[in-house]
Amino acid sequence: MYQKNTPVIVGAAQVTQQKDAATPLDPLNLIAEACQNALSNAGIEGLQDIIDTIYMSTIASWIYEDAPSKLNDILGIKPSQRYTAPISGITPQLLVNKAAKVISLGESNAILIAGGEASYSRYRANKGEITLDWPRLSPNARSKARKAIDFHLSQFERHYKLTIPPYPYALIETALRAASGRDLKEHLDHIGKCYERFSIIASENPYAWEKNQFSSEEIITPSLENRVICHPYTKRMVSNLYVDQAAALVMTTKDIAKKLGIDREIWVYPMGGIDLKNIFYLSQRPILYDSPAIREGSRLVLDQAGLKLEEIDVFDLYSCFPCMVEIARKEIGIPENDPRDLTITGGLSFFGGPFSSYAMHPIVTAVNLIQNNPTMKIMILANGGYNTSESFGIYGNKPPAKSWQENEYYEIQQRIEAKTMPEPVEKANGNLIIEAYTIIYDRNGLPERGVVMGRLESGERTLANIDADPDIFMKLEQQELVGQTFMVKYDTEANYNKLIF
């Protein structure tokens, strides 16, 4: 059935800057290179002349004043509409979904979507290896970026210093591990097996940041090159932000693409796209290791695309931390022994995790794969916050079964949020059943502190710190704490709840 203003992707590209570049491009010029390549990918002249809208991910590695306007100047385009999305892992997929709706409504003819980072080059400059000839930083750049990241935590969660992403995700990981029935070693082996496959895929990807293959043991075993960050995560299990990568795509309508003479062989349709959120704060979710937003979102996006799960050829599940891959696989309904790969890039640990821009890379990869193999159907899941926001996309060579103007899901979102728990108990005293925990290590591999989340006898939730000597922490790391009961006491001098041994 013909649908007016059916959105179609006609150009997509990605770039990865050389690690040893003597004069590396700043993030904006790296993004510009990806944009120019995406425009060229369409195979016609003058595509940039019809772009009337530009969407960008917020750049975290170098803060600019009005980055979209500066990008327009570099590219020589004059869009009438510009939008920069807040920092979040869902941003690229969210923007694709937003663009598809805008185009389907006839509010735009062609949209350029782009994002990228150059964190590694900035890291090299901070070490004194190179001097950067980049534009002047925007005033208050650090505070702007920090505020955006802290936004996903409640004041109570920030009080327990969970502001570094591995820490709250480690809480989720330990809760997931206990629910799976695996012991500590079995769960590490499970992570290692999954991430070993991711490492192989990255090693074969010309745009991946890390080209070395790592075995399961090399991923899960601490070493000088693979330090422990927090229990149970080593460095190779977490997203690598220190990369120089950018990606971009161009979306227009099927009719405009036909009129411009863009080769039908390179058209790729966004067949479906859904954006849902879980309960916002981790400490107010009744279950720490599930994701209603992924469960509902996967069903809705397949329905819009007119596909069954068995018809998806390959996935890219957001892999900032191992628990997100496992949660997504279960909620979507992908069997544990399913032969289909769960990443098409190599994942955020090995391909690279350029802050809010990572999800643009699997989208571009999906477009390029489908251009070369038109029968493929690819599902992408982007995740933001701490298993907080979820954005799905399905890509293929056919239009969606349901138009982009039909996919409304307010009631589903309301049902998810209706299960929000009361705020945690700030000053807790009594017995605490542990639901999740982590032990945080310094850069020398020594344990510094622990954090637990659990339920009091009243059923209310709280957080507490573990203060102990290193030898105690080493013993604690060798046992499963989830499900155990400890005394918790509010320490008036320290101003936090403390687990009592």
C-alpha cells in the first residue's frame, strides 16, 4: 500500500580517526567528514541542497557554542531547522525515529543526522603527547557535560557516589547474576563467552577502535592491561569512551529519492522505531534486572515493521555493560543459544563507545549491510541512562507495515511508570536483605569501598555503604552477597547508611 512521505535512508557513512594521528581533527570536523561521506554515499550531486533539517548528538569531548551552525558552515548547507539532542546513549536511534516521523508528516524534505567524539585525541593532549589546534572550548564546558550525566541519578543515589556509570550498572549486574541462578564463576564465564564473540566481530570491522581479539579469559581476568574497575567488571567489560569516531546519515522521502534519481539499490527503510522509558531512578524500580521498556518496545517495533522476531537476521544490542546485553536478549525473547549475532559492530568495549554517538554506528553499519544484501532485516536497540531509556529501530528494504504516524504508545508508558516504588529510606536502621551490590577499586587494584542496595523488613528500599579493610573486601568478593541479610545503621557523623558485619 502506498504511503505518502514514506521515509527512506539514502546515505550513510562512518569514520574512525587514526590513533597516532599527528594533527587529529576536532570532533566537529570529524563529524563533518562523516557527513560529507554520507552525502557522497547517495551517489548523486546536489543532495546537500535539499537538506532543510539537521539533528546532532551533543558532543561531550569538546563543547562548542552552537555546534549545528558551525557544522552547517563547514558543509556549506543552510537548513532552516536545527536540533541538538541531550547526552544519552539512545540519541542516534531516537533522532532517526524523530526524523522518520517529521518526514512522514511532511514537515521536512531531507534530514541530516550526525554525531561523533574525539575523546582519545583529547586524552593524548592531556598527557602531553600532542598539541591540539582546535577551536576554543565553550565556557563552563565541564559543568555542562557533568550535569547531563548526573541527571539520570536521584539525589539519594548521588549521595552514595554512584555517578560513574560502571557503579550503578554493577548493581544491576549482581542482581541479574543472582536471578539467573549462576554462581560468581559461572556468570563471569557467561560474560566472557559473549564478549569474546563481540571481540571477534570488532577485529573484523575496519571501523572498530580495538582490532585485537581477546579470549574469554583475557576479558574476565584482571591484569595490568585489564584492571578491575568495580566488582564484577574489568576494563574490557565496559564501554570504551576514549575513541575518535563519527557517523552520519541522510533521510528523505521515497518520492524525493526517486525524483532525484538516487539508485533504488541503496535505499534503506526505517521499518520501525519505538522510544520507551523504564522507571527513571534505579532505586525506585521494583525489579532491578528487568526492562519493561525493552519488552514492550520490541513487541511494538516488530508490529510496526510487520515482522516476526524470527525474521530478524541480526541484532545490535547496546552493550555499554554486559548486563544490558543479557537483559535485552531476555526481554526481546532471543533464546540463549540463538545463532544470530547480538552486535554488528563489535560492541562498545571493542568497537568503541563514543558517548551519545555509538548507536549511530550500528545504524550506519546496518544501512551498509542492507545496501549490499537487500534481504536483510536488522534490529537495533539503543540504551540511555542506567537501563532507563530504550530506543528501537528495525531496518530493511521495505516500508513499514504501519506508518510512522500510527505508532503512539502513551498508555504503555504510563503502565510502566505506574509501578514506581516510593523514594528510598534515607536514614535506615534494621535488617537489610541485599538485592544488589558492588565493590569499587582504585587504579592500583585495591578495594576502596562497597555499596549495597536492598530491602528493609518493611519492604522499603535503601542504599548503604560498606566500610571495611582490604582483606575483608577480598573475602566479600569471593561470595554471593545478594539474598544475604545484614544489619544496616545510619551513621550520623558520616551521614550515610552503613552495613554492619
